[in-house]
Amino acid sequence: MADTDNVKEAKNFYPEVPTENKPFFLKGSNALGWGMQNRLSRVFNPRSGRTVMLAIDHGYFMGPTTGLERVDINIVPLLGDCTALMLTRGMLRSTISSSFGGGVVIRASGGPSILKELSNEQIAVGIEDAVRMNVSAMAVQVFIGGEFESQSIHNLTRLVDLGNKYGLPILAVTAVGKDMNRDAKYLRLACRICAELGAHILKTYYVPEGFETVTASCPVPIVMAGGKKLPELDALKMAHDAVDQGACGVDMGRNIFQSDSSSAMIQAVGKVVHEGMKPQQAYQLYQDLKNEQSQVVVDG
């Protein structure tokens, strides 16, 4: 029982100060529950409103691709510089320390490998297991225009229902098949469909022409997919242009872990995304950090 001796009378009620209840910082998320918003605050930095998500989930259909042969060696040292980590539950449990404080986005769809038709995915992670892992969001691939389009849409809607029930945001990844036009018209279609069906976050590709129409017509946050490996300056320019045109951050994989210096690259990307650093400045930072790390190796 609380000690009631010498209790001071309450007096600081500030009647002249209106009660403040700030809207949630993230686009399209103000009506979500407290738990959902709290999880989104782990995926997106509340100060910048943006994320540097490190994507290392490629192995779920590609196996140990270049740069991900040893996640414990190549990826774990980068965790302090990412806002969130996108990966599979197998890699999370086997390799990532439970003390990791950033957001965790679990790849929740899967099925075929690169040897089969990739759009034939099913839900591959149960919502109860996601809750047990205390993840921040679940990611599902959606193949608008693909052979198994409807199936992938149903995967999304089932996860959205479960996510709303348990307070878990759902990230829809808009897949672009080899026979599809990667242009603003297609991305507007894919992103809007996923948002209309309840996705809380979208991940999609950047296009130089009309990307601002993709972000403007989508009522929830869009995160730019890094895509194939580019020269470092080009990747930094793409990240800068994407956030400048409305993206709420980037989800980069190969452009970080396949860089000549992944540590320097993720720090440079962070400066672009969270602080608005210009690409050329960020590239110079990348070069300086890379050279410093090389000198440490030589001196060591």
C-alpha cells in the first residue's frame, strides 16, 4: 500500500494551458491505435519522419547472395546506423541480438525460389509468431499485373486484417516483374491499390519521371526500394531525389551491403535521408569514411 504520510496537496494544474495532443508525425497514420503508432515510431525516426531501412531479406528466395554470405560478419556491424532492419524470421532469431533497438520488419510472404514463378507466394509467417518476436511491421509482396496477382492481394488483405487486430503495421512491397513497365503510371496503380486495401506502408521503386505523383497519390508513407547495385554516387542521388519527391525514406540492400565500404555507405545514406545532405557532399563523406577505415586496417 502506498505511503500516505506527508502527502503534498496537488496544485500544478495549469488551467491556463490548453491540453496538447499532437497529431502523429507519419502520413496517413493519425487514426491508428497507440500500439500501431508506437511500432511505426521504431520503423521511422520521429525527428526526421524518415527511415533508413536495411534490407537483408533476399535469401528467402535467392539464398546466400553476394554480401549476405555471412550476415553476422557483414551486416551486424551496420545495425547501429540503420533505423530499421528488414529480414526473415530465421535470420532474426539465428543472427540478430535481441538487444537490437531499431525497428524490425519481418518478411511475411514467400514460397517460390528464383527457379520458379516468383509471384506464386503465400503468407509464410503467422501473426502470433510476429508478436512473439516483437517485430515492428510485417512485409508482404504484392504482384500487381503478375500471374498470381489476386493471390498476392489476398495475402495482403489477410495480413492487414490480422495486423489491425494485433496492432502490427503491414508493409506492402510492390513487385515489378521483368515484363512490366517500371514507370510512374504503373507505380501509381500498384501503390494506390495496396493503400486502398489497407497497407500501412508501401515500398516501391524510384522512377526519374513522375515519382512525385506516386507519393502524392498514395495516402500512406512510401519507402523507396534500393533495387539493383548502382555506383555509390548514383545510389545517393536516387535516395536524395526520392525523399525530395515525397518518399519517407529508403529501404536499401545491395546498394549498401555490396558497396566497397558498407559502413561508410549506410552512414552517407543516413545523412541524405535524415538530414537532407546533398548527394555530392554525401559521396565525399562516403569517400572520407572509406579512406579512414582503410587506414585503420593498414595501421592495425
